[in-house]
Amino acid sequence: MGRSRKIGQLYVYRLTLRLWEGEDDDLIAFLESFPIGKRIVAVKSAMRNGQLLILETDDLPDDDDLAAFADDLLL
């Protein structure tokens, strides 16, 4: 006996996540702590339990602001 068939519209999002050692060590450790087949469940759980649901695109800085901030930090 298999799983019951799901009903409703299916949405598929394909993402590439690039994480850098030394910068994203916490996220790397989080993802590496799960076997490959369970990582998506962990990410979905983290998204549901975190602040991501209230984050809006308008609240995110644009690339120019981030670059200027990085330049200020390096000076």
C-alpha cells in the first residue's frame, strides 16, 4: 500500500543555493546535518518556523546597497 494521491495544484520551484565556507557556515552545517533525501523537509520546516513568512521583498536591500555597505565595512 502506497501513499494516497495528493489533490490540488502542484507548484514546483527549482532553486540553487550557493553557500560560502567562512560566511555561511551555520547554513552549511544545518543542511549537512540531514541526509540528502531529507534536506527539503528540513528547509520547509525552517521556513515555516522562522521569520520568512513575514519577510517582504520591499524589506530586502538591493544589490547596490549591499555593495556600498560591504565597501564601508572594508574601509
